[in-house]
Amino acid sequence: MRPPKSSLPLYLCLIGLACIAAGQHGQRPLQAGATAPNVLFILTDDQDLRMDSLSYMPLLKHHIVDQGLSFNRHYCTVALCCPSRVSMWTGKAARGYPKFVSEGFNNNYLPLWLQEAGYGTYYVGKLFNAQSVTNYDSPHAAGWTGSEFLLDPYTYRYFNATLQRNFDKPVSYEGQYVTDVISEKAHGFLDDALQAREETGQPFFLTVAPTAPHSDVNIKRNNIDGDFDENTNVQSPPVPADRHKDLFPDVVVPRTPNFNPDEPAGASWISRLPKQNQTNVDFNDHFYRNRLRSLQAVDEMVDHLVKRLEEADILDNTYIVYSTDNGYTIGQHRRQPGKQCAFEQDINVPLIVRGPGVPKGISTDVVTSHTDLAPTFMALTGARPPIDFILDGQAIPLDGVRVEDQRQEHVNVEMYQTHV
């Protein structure tokens, strides 16, 4: 059944249609002010859609899924963290962080365009891989009114994270649970944004990017970019907060038809993978449970942030977008826990949006990708790229209705793989 069309404000519809070619048509951004919408973007790391992780996040369901629009066919451009994230922030096809800097995107991407449109921009958590304790200031990530970034080689350590705030020196949070640290800092930035809005009318764009449910990674080299092999790091199952460590004792990876099949599946090296024995399957079920457990602190963070917006009486004028950088695989096609392939488990990822005019509690099969997120954020805020900046994506229709002549039926997905 086709979902009902919502009553999105007319200016959103007009800006959304013009967003891709904003420069060519001279589209002027809206003037930010007291009525301009805010945006809260919650970005997890390696969260699956096809293994049912969203079903174990009841607070997310209550605050966002039941109050918004879920996209069943949203895809990352590459099933690898950093290139996927660059796509989100530029609206262009995948790149890695060094290429992001060397090609000048640190001076020409979404947060800078948002600031030009009058928005306060804030970020806490993981921005890119290879942003490390040795290169965080060469250059500093541009475009953020307030920021606190996770830094390599401690980005994926659940109890040993290092963060770097604004232009300050990095600080270690050894012994503190990283998602709770990020949640606390997100509240601090949200309070700053709310104060700025009350005093000046400035709307805000806040991104909160926890690393859950990514695996716990001990990086042996400070910068693995361009020099990655099996000895570069040691990966372990995600580590939940102590209060969640005993949850879901009987949950296992969904036994879909492609889970550890009796006959080989796929092509190339996938077709040569051995069937997993019971010891292997049991470990992978444990790995899966710890992914779900690590997401419980994220679920609590969603609850706290939404309630703070409600207390400030601006929830109804705030778009909340929930997604992840790429998907994940455990056992499908006999694969061990991981990503980086073009299978649906790796590339079909969660995208949920609630906000003014967005229909509540429905899902859509509109085909979208991460290259569409920057154009969508610009459509919501009235921001625009420079006249010569060509976007690969287009604004996502948030009324939930597929308009045949406005949306593509395919997405561009790249694959990086060291196996042959």
C-alpha cells in the first residue's frame, strides 16, 4: 500500500527539487531565524539492517521509528567507514580522508555550507578514520562551531577512547565507557546550541556519532590508511556497558537462508569459504549479542537527547535523522564478522527520519543512498554548495511517496577488497 502523502511545507518541496542544481539555478538559501528547523543527526558505526538490530532498540522505536519515516532501500555507497562518511558530507561518490583533504573538501563541504546558511554546527564522536592523535590539527576539520572528535589509534576502544575538543589538545578517557562519554558531550553541545538559539535565534545542526556497534579494535599503527594488512590491528567483539553485559543471553544471528549454507555461495573468494563449524558459529552468535548489547547505550542516548529537545519545546521544529555508515555481516555466505562487500547485508543500511511534516510510523521503498544525505540536509536548512560544486546525490522526498520522475531506481555502490 502506498503511504499517504504528507503536508511538507512548500518551501521544503521547492528547495528539495532545486537542490542538486542549486548553483546552476541560483537558488538562494532560506534566511536562518527563529522558525528555521533544527537538525539532529545520529550516526552509528557498522549497524546492520538485515540482521534485525533495530528490533532491539525500543527507545529508538518509540521516539523515531514510530514518529517518523523508515527507508527500506537506503544504501551506503561503499561498505567501508571513511569513504562512506565522505559521501555523506560532500554529496559525492566515495573517497577516503586523505583524499578528502588533498582535494580541498575540508574547505568545501556540508558544515561550511550550513554555517553560510546561518546554522550553528556541532559534532561529537567519530568523523573519519585516520584522524589521529598525530594529525588532528594538520588540518583541523573545518566547519564546526563546536566539535569533539574521536581519534585513532583509540577510536574503537570502548574503555580507552581519546577525544579532541575544538582546538584543544587530545584527552584520554581511559576506563570510561565511550558511548556514555559521547552522550554526555552531546548533551553539552546541545545545551550550547539551545542557548545560542534562545539568545540569537540561530538554528543548529548537531551530529552525534558513537562507534557502537563497531568491533573493539586495537590499532597497532597510528595511521593505517594506505598501509593495511592483517597485522595492522586486532579486532574483538564490541564491548557493552557493564549494565548491559548480560542482556539477550539466548539471542543468535538470524538463521536466514544464506546463513552458513551447506553449499558454497557467491563468486571468487566467497565461493571458497569453508562451512563454519559449531564452535565458530557459537562465537559469532556471541559477537552478535555483544553488538546488540553495545547498542543499548546508544538507545539510551537517543532517549536522553529527544527528551532534552522536548524540554526545550523545540522537538516539533527539529528533524531527527538516524543512520549508520555501512552495514554488517555475520555468517551470511559463510563469512566471518565484517563488511566491505556488495552483499545486501553490507550495503543496505538503516535510515529513519522524523520531523515537521514527515509522516509517522510508516516505511517506504524509495531508493536512496548516502550521497543523497547532504542534499537532503541542504533542502531542510536552505543551505547550498558553491555554484561550481556538482553533487552526485539528490534530496530525498520526506513525504514517503515515490514520485517516478524525481527518483532513481538504482544506486552506485563501490567495493574495496584485498582478497582475490
